[in-house]
Amino acid sequence: MTSNIKYMSGVKGLKDIDVDGQRVLIRVDFNVPVDSHNNISDDRRIRLALPTINYCIDHNAKSIVLVTHFGRPKGSFNEKYSLVHIKKRLERLLERKVEFIKDLESSKDIVCASSSQEIFLLENIRFHEGEKQNDKGLSKKLASLCDLYVNDAFGTSHRKHASTHGITEFVDTKVAGFLMMREIEAFSKALEDPVRPIALVIGGAKISSKITLLEAVLQKVDKLIIGGAMSNTFLKAQGYDMQKSLYEEDFVSTAANVLQEAKKFGVKVYLPVDVVITDSIEKPINVRVVPAQDILEGFMAVDIGPATLKLFTQAVELSNTIIWNGPMGIYEIDNFSKGTFKLASAIADCYAYTIVGGGDTADAVDKCGESDNFSFISTGGGASLELLEGKILPGFKNLNRVVE
């Protein structure tokens, strides 16, 4: 894991190249949440891309083409996922006009005919089937729009797509943007030479999506704190009757093996000792707190209980590096959000280096008002997981290196 992070830390950044007079294509991640009226509810991902865009502007790039995906349009045009609404917010944040390119086929002519320092936003790249297929034809078209390529989309850096991986085969100069460099530096600090003890707080719904991570980190961390629906599978492995709680029957033996391996490596595992239960998520009228081994018939666990919160809080307070990925319950529902929100506040108050692994966890931290109190909040959920697993992310793999 460490050597892979060192490898990714060795890629070139914007400051290692000359941008002056160059046509630049920047792969950004503007996949932001919107409401039913297409109003952006959180523009953090756009704001985090501004340093890279502004650097290219300030250093006299001839043209700047921004490429991003938005939503899941399944390879064809869908007005719901058009970037026209993103464009408006981008212009407001940049305080300058952005030209919108609807048609990729005519994009090269438009960019080549542009006056100096124009900024273009290409329509949703996932309107093209070739994006997810890492299609060479699409990769070449994107490469034809630039002299140099900048990947600043950490949230999709674990995907081998045309705009994050394929394009690098057809562009000689390819570097990481400032956000990509910040992400790898943050995780490098937590994993390459961390201040111990290290606690990994893991939650979310499924052990199946994080089993590789759990197996990879047992030799790296000192504490493993497990909450959310994922913990139900571990509690089931200990013989508890989880009633209607969500758990993965096929992974009960896997959970038991993880507990055995943790013991072998001297990793202290923390599981819920009490849980919040209900007989209905849609109409949570009957809500109770019970010991984890005493879930009532017809009820399901939906959050960690107060005793568990105290146990988990004590564990993180005695840690010097804390990595958190996955909520402790169904935090989107007020009745089941206390465990996640109170643990977020407890971690934020720790005198430790604290990282949030993106996705739902970052959203939860933001909702409870603790975003500014964490050392680093990643923009990538899946990307941060694969980074923790020890993988070399495709978004970094083919970029130019400081020492080739």
C-alpha cells in the first residue's frame, strides 16, 4: 500500500510544466448534487477545481477545455443530466464567461478558432458510450483538443474511462491538477508515515463492497471501528439474531475471518454494543434502543446506540490518525442520524490527523456542520477506498512522473 502511494505521489503537477500558450484540457469532477429544479445544493466540487483552472488562466494558457461527467445518463443524451445548469454556477464562481460546447464532433474546430484564453465546458462526457468503455476513438477526439492534459478529477480517478485514462495514450504532456495532488498528499500523510495509533472507522451498508479494504488494512491500522449496516454482518458472525436488520448472509463467514485476522495482527475491533431499532424505516414510530444481542422480533437496527457512541468516541479520542469511511446509520433520516452526527463531532474534536473518505460520509459531516474541523475531506468515495486498499488508481497511472 505504501509503495503504491509513493508511486502516485511522484507524478508531475501543474507547477512542473509550462502552461503558457498551450491548449489545456482539464478533466474535472463537477458531478454535484442538484434538487428537482436543477438547483445545485452543494458546489464544493466546482469550487475545489478553481485553483487548477485559475492557475492555467493566470499562466496564459491559450485555451482551457473542461471535461466532466454528471449523473448517470447511460451513454446517450438526457436533458436531465445536461451541464447547462453547471455552466451558470461555474461562470459565477470564475467571474468570467464560459463557452458551452454541445457537440463533441465540432469541438475541435470551435477550440482551434478560439481567441486567446477562452474557457470551454464540454457537454456531459457520459452522453458518449465510449467514455465508460475507455474507447480509443473517443480518447483521440478528446486528445485532439489539447496540447497538454490535466487530470483534476480524483472522484473518478479509480475509473478506467476515456477521459481519465484513455486520453493519456494520445497526449505527451499529462499531469495532475492541484486537487489530485492534495488528495494523494493527504492519504500519504495518513498511510506512509502516520502518527500512531491509527483508527479506521468504517460504516455504510455492505461488507461486500469493502472486504478488500478490510483485508488490506489489518496490517496497517491499530483499531478497526465498525458501524452502520455493515456491522450487522459482523454481529451475525458472532451469533446474534439480527431479525429484520440488513446484513449479508453470504459474507457472514468472511466477517468471522476478518475478526480472526484482526486478532492475529493485534488490531482492536470495536463493534456496536447497543443499537437503535425500528419496525419501519418509512414510518419510524416505534423506535427503541436495545443491546445489540436483543433486537426485538420484527425490528431492524438502523443506527448505533448511546453506549456504542461512547465506546467509539473513547476509541477515537485515544488515536492520533483517524480515517473515516461510511456512516453509522441511516443518517438521512433524523431519527437515525444521531450516531453518525455525534461521532462526526467527536472525531472533529480529536487532537488527531483526521480524514473523511468522501461519499456519504463527507455529506454527513457537511450536514452536521463539522466540515471545517476535519484535517481533510476527500472528494472521492470509491477512489479513496481503492487508495486505502493499496491500488494504483488508473487516473494516476499514465501521468508524467517527476523522475521517469
